Amino acid sequence: MSAANAAPITATDSLTQALKANIIPNQEYLLQGSVLDSAVEVLLHRLRGLCDNVDAGPETFDDQEVCFSLRDPNQQAAPLMLRVRKALDARDMPFQLRYIGQPDLGDKNRPTVVRSSLDIACSGMLIEFLNELGCRIEFEYSVKGYMFRKGRMKITVAKVFKISQSAMPPEPISQSYLVELSVLAPTGQDAIAEDMRAFADQLRPLVQLDKIDYKRLGHMPS
Amino acid sequence: MGVTVLQQFPVPENKTGTYVIEMLSKRILALGATQQGQFLVDCESYLSHPQMGTTKTVHILHNSEQPASVFSILESGNKNIHVIADGLFDLFMIKLSQHYTSKKQTKIESKGPRFELGDFCIKLGSVTMNQSFKGILIEVEYRPCVTANAVWGLLREFLQGLLGSSTVIQPPQHLKNRMSEIYTPIDTVHQYLELFSAYRKTTALRVQ
Amino acid sequence: MQREEKQQEAILQAILNRVNDLKTAIQALITKLETEYETINWPTFLDNYAILSGHLTGLSKILQAEIAPQLRSLVVLPLQLGCKRDEQLAQMTEGRVPACTHDLVPDLLRTKPEPQAEQRLQQFNHKASTLNYDTAQKQVAQFTKVVSHVWEIISKERENWEGESMRASGIQPTHNMADTHALVTAVGTGKGLRLGMPAIVPGVGGPGMGPRVPTPQMGPSSQTMPKAPSTIKTNIKAANQIHPYQR
Amino acid sequence: MNPSINVEQLNSALTSLRTLRSSVSQVFEALSNGLRADHGEDGKEKFLLELQELLNNVNINLRDLEQTTNGLPIPTGSFNLGNTTYLSQETTQDRQALYTQLVNSYKWTDKVHEYSSFAHSILSQNSLRRSYANSGSTKRRGKLQSNHNVPPGQVDNVINTIDRSYTDMKITISRPYASNAVVQISLGHVLKAVVAFKGLLMEWVMVKGYGETLDLWNESRHNVFRKVTENAHAAMLHFYSPTLPELAVRSFMTWLHSYVNLFSEACKRCGCHLHHTSLLPPAWRDFRTLEPFHDECKQ
């Protein structure tokens, strides 16, 4: 009884403990690629064979993602990018607030992109909250597709759509599905990256999963 | 989650907070309650950077009753916007440290014993800010019911029985216009924030 | 003096060990060749050669290193030669050298290459030194060209081979680099998603098109040689069949 | 079992078969022993005589068997031996694991017998008769239809009518176990209940709080709803009426609906919300007036 009556530790303390123990998954290991609409069935088939959740069939999702930016008050650092994801097919699910840091491609020997990431489940009035906080909506899109799991790895195969202003059906960005292979892990668990590379090799040549630096691509003259 | 009422308990002039808590604990135990651990509610407030225009305050609250959640209430003008998030929201606030800075000296918490009595849950919290004692808050939760207006009479009767029939018990400001809605944990947090803000305005009573 | 002797002894011991290792390895190889030549697994047999060469490099490392300077200053002087069988010597060499004869000693105690070999080496050295710089440069360039050409051929074949399984069954390429980049930039930076910005027309003018594709892939470029795969395949098969170690 | 087979005859046929077998085995025994010392000098002839005698015996026995079997009626069709047919296929007793199964089934039947006899003695004393099985009057039995065997459509009708008559009480029907309805009731934001029906007969009630997950067997974690469940069982039995099952359900639902003010209405007798010892709100509703009382105040 006396043990049960011990004072609860404060949330800050438990967070510091978790940080010290390095159990907070704040790194995202990421590989990206795409597959043409015509070949997506083949890919889904292969993934069903390779992944864990075979018996239940592929898990579908239909999410809307809104990207916010929060400008630095001192105008020194780059604006903070925040993303909010909400499930359109399960409205009672909490929103997902994500902070994604700068992607680090590393040298040739590093198998995946590594970027710091914070995934927070939120409910309530998150969009209004961020707006009042001073965030500005940068862009939004919707993704619809399939999710697979293989151990700690998450594989999504999804179509990216523009959000249409009118009642028009949403317009896809391209004739391909975006394929992402990612793992959220605590800092320093680089071994998982090798596993991801091995898994990505199993999807070749159907899909070429690679480290892609969108920052560099974005600034390239087109 | 049942309906919760948070009530300030006046500390008599010549008594200490510990004494009052002990007195109330004895009274509750005499009613047949059992002590079920301790509880803790804390609140930290962040102010927006002056260059960001009108000042906004983000209050971050934790409640040991919902240990996996972080409650965040943004005060902007006369609007209060809340978000309930998981524990990593605290890390998110660190990311925002450029934009919102913590006012450490106003960190305030209420902690103390937690009792269960039938379907009631009673928490006796002594409020401290910066190690200085500020007052006593009594939280009473009636767990079977989810709407405040249905159970208000019952709760008032219970509180008057506990604190003495002369106590005037008013529904908390936050609950007044949502008496018929389904009660959620954030409503408790709003009540705490209301009273914490009131305590912050008063000067410290005495060192505990 | 004593210290030097001890050192010398240690070095000799090390060399002896290496030589013994080499000897046992060679013996094992020979035994294998003699007794198991019918059931031998040729890839593992080839591994024996790898072991041999490992021992050889180990030995030559010891000899090359300057750890044995004293050895160089030591002289072996054959005092007496004779045709009579020397039992002790025969035992030491396991019957390979029965006597210290005139026939064997020059070969066994040789420190310089054979005169014929030395002569040829000198010839080559002379040829190299008299060679014109330009011609040498030209030859080097030619050689590099040939090597790079071969390299190119091999890598191209490999690329085709990797895509073989797909193309053999008549499936079109399943992914498009331009699309990948369009999608990733859209999701990452909002390109084409921001309000008031023109949408990216898929495949046209998208980022990453053209020669600047950072990672040359077999995507669209490999379409230029649709015939190649079949011939390559048969070539490989043919090569397999004449492989000497395939049983 | 075919009744036309005479067991006596069958028995005698089996006996003659057995004698035939033993005589045949005697023949083989004599043959295998061959000449013995007691055959004496001309042993060969004696032996042959003996053998002949034995064979004669066999003949006689065979004739007997034929006679008896001829007397047996020919069975129509093949016998259905059930699982015992497999007995011939596996002869090792250990591998059949029959013994433990037999013991278990014996224990089961024994237990069932015991329990049913207890149940019978208890039920026969019970005045609360919820079925017609032993309701004395044999005349009425024929006319009345039993109310636990009602077509599902009719049950649905009754319940849906009740559902429509209340705006703050929502009733949904599901049939997870065959044809018997399980009805979920949610009453305002106050409580949820689940009622298991057998035909139109209410068999089980479980009341829980608004936020709890509903199922048939787990009790609510709140004291007040455990008390309400208890009272609802009492009400279910009180309202039971074999002749007018619909009325029973309707009265029960009306009674249950009166809990809409469970937390907001004070006890009619002591005027308090909470009883001073149990700290429960008035969890009892009078069957006729539907007025709220504490359990302790209702007398």
C-alpha cells in the first residue's frame, strides 16, 4: 500500500528519463521511390508476400496532410515545418502532428536518409491551435493507398492527390504511386538501415527505393 | 471519466496547508474511503516571442490521472484553444523554444493524496508555485455520470457534506455553459488552469 | 652478440614455421589430387590454391621486411660436395634430396636469377628505358581505352541482365525516375501543390528529367537496346556449359 | 437394433460356432502331436482312427452350426455399428485411448444426472413459475402458446414499437446467438443496458455506465450500476407475466426509462441525493409510481 501511495513523478521527469534511456523514437530512416500505376498491382502482390500482415490483407488508408510553417521570430533560422495528418476514412482517429527535421543523406555508405522526426498523436482543435500559434498553411495534399508492415519497417504505397477547390474529383500528382519505406527509431540504431536496404533490394527492379534529397531536386531548374 | 468539480478550500489564518490536508484526509477516511496513491497536476506556461505580434500564452498541463497525455491550452485574446496530445508534445515545445519561451517562475502544481469512496474519487491537492505554498484545491469526481447538469445537485450535496453545509458551491466558470455536454478530461484541466491562473495573480501566502 | 643470435634464431623459427605451413598445404593439395581426383569438388579444390598463395605472401612478407637484416649478411658456403648418399640429409628433406651433389647445389643455393632470365630482364629494361615518352603515353592511353571499353561492355550487360526477368516476360518498366522525383518534391516541399502554382504535368518538365538524373538507372535509357538481352543470355549459358569445373 | 433377431437363437449359433472351432483345433492339435507313446505297437492305425473320430466330431459340429444358422433370420441391410466399426482396425487398446474417454463420459453422465435431480427438486419447490412445464392446469396448456418460442419478427415488432415511443431511449436489437434477441438500450447519457431475450421472455439484464463497454456478463465498475443491475433483475421477475409477455416487456422498459433522472432526482423519502451510508444515489424505482428511492428508504 505504501508503495502504491508513492508520489507520482512529474511528466517532465519521466520525459527526461526516457530521453536519457534513449527510448524515444525521434529518428526516421527513409527510402523513397515510385511505381507506375500499371505495375502497382504487381508490387502490392509482392509486398503481401513479403510483409507481416498478410492474413488480414493490405491495410488501406486515406489521409489528408496539411503542411504548416512557423517563421523564426529573429528571421535567422529556416522556418519550422510542421505537418498535420488526418485520416479521412476514420474521422474519430486522432490527428497526427509531425515535426520533420532536415534530411541527412550522409555519404555513399549510409543506406538510408536519416532525419529527425517527432510524431505526436493529437486530438481536439489542432488546426486552429496551430493557426493561433502563428503557423501558416504552406500546402496540402491527400494520400490514399496501402500500408504494410515488416517488423519495425513501414511500407506505404500511395497515390498523392491535389486538394481540389471545387467539387471536382481530386487530381493525382502523377501517373505513379509514391512508395516509402520508413522506420521510426531512437537515435543511433543504424542497424535497421541495413535491414531496410536489404528489404528494398527485394523489391527491385519493380521499385527503385533510394535516398532522395528533395531539397536538391526542388532547386534544380526544370 | 466522470464529472469533476474543483473547489478551492480556504486555509484558516493560523493553520498550515499540511494541517488542513491532514484534517480533510481524516474526515474522508472516516467516511469509509481508502487512499489510492497520490496525484499530481502541473502547469507550465509559455509566452510568445515579442516579435510575433500580439502576445499569446500556451499552457502545458499534465494530470497524473491521464499519465500518457499532455494537455495544451492556447490563450489568444479571449479564445482558449486546447489540444490533447501524447507525451511527445513536450518535446515539440522544445522545438518551439525559438518562438515560445517558458516562464519558469510561474510553474505551478497541485499534488497530494488521492482517495476513493464508493463511486467518488477525491483528491486533496496543495498548490505550490516555485516551492511556495499557494492554497488548497479539492477535486471531487463522480465517476458513473458523464453530464454535469444531471449530477450537479448530487455533487453539491456531497461537497457540502464534506466541507460543511455553509460552503457556497458554484459550478466552475468553465462548466457553466457546457453543463449538458459530455464531460471529458480536458474540462478538468480547464478548471485547474482557471484556478492556477487565479493563484498566480495573488502573492504567495506563506512558505509551507 | 647473444641478443643478436637470439633474434636470428627467432626469425629463422618464424620462417621455418611459414615454410612448414606451406609445405603441409602443398602436401594436402597433392594428396587430394592423388587420392580423391574422382570425387573432388573443384571449387573447394581451387580454394586450396588460395590457401597456398596466402602462405606464400606471408612468407615473402617476412623475407621482404627488414626484420632480417642479419640474414642478408650471412653466407652459406658449401664446403664439400659428393655423390655419396647422406642419410641425415635425406631424412631432413624427407627423401627428396639424397645427397649434396654438384647437380643440385647451384639450384638450391641460388641467390640470383638464372643467367638466361637475368639476360632477358636486362633486355626488357633496356627496351623500356629507350622507349620514347610519347609512344609510351600513346600505348598507355590505348590500353586504358581497351580496359574501359571492356568495363563498359560488362556493366552494360549486367544492367540488362538485372532487368532481364522483367523484360523477358514482356513487362514494361515499372517505375519512372521523373515520377519519383515529382512525387517526392511534391510531398517534401509542396511543389505543384501550393495554391496559385501551376501543377506539374506528369513526365514533362518535371525535376530530374534529362541527363542530369543523378543516379543513372536502367529506367528509360535501357529501352534503347531492346535486342541485346536475348543474345547475352545465350552467351552466358554457353559460357556455363564450357565451364571446366562444372560437373 | 433389429428387433426381429432372436437373441436366444443367436446365442446358440455362437455356441455351436465355438464348439466347431474347438473341435477343429483338436484336430490340428492331434495332427501336430503326431504319434505318441500311448498309441502302442500299431500306433499308425490307432492314430488314424483317432483322427477320423476327431474329424467326425468336426463334421457333426459343422452340421449343428449350419442348422442353427439356417434358423437365424437374414438381417435386412447392413448393421450400423457407429464408431465401433473402427475397433476392428486398431487392436491395441492403449492406442485407442478409449478408456479415459469412457471414464470421462461416464463421469459426465453421472454429473448430469446428479445435477438434474438437484435441479428438479429445487425447481419443484420454486413457486416462481416462468414456464408452463408444470403449471398445473392441463386445460390451459393446449391453448396458450409459450412465450419463449416466438418468431423473431414478432419480437422485433414489439421492441421497435417500444423504441419508437421514447425519444431519449435508444434500443437496438442484435442476434449474436441464433434466433434469440440481445437488446441494447442506451438511456440518454445516463446508462446503457443489455437485455437477453428468449423469445419474448427476458432472461438477463446488465446495466452499465454511459462510457463503459457493454457485454452480457461483466459487471459495471461503478457501484451504482451494479445496484441498478440488481434492481433490474428484481423488476424483470416482478413484471413477468406469462399470459401477456408483451406487457411484461413494455412495463419493464417503462420502468427502466424512469432511470433517466438517476443522478438528478433526489430520494422521495429522505429528500437527499446520496444515502448517508452507501453514498449511492436513489437507485430504486417504485414499480407503480416510478418514484426514486434509495434501497434503504424504499420500505
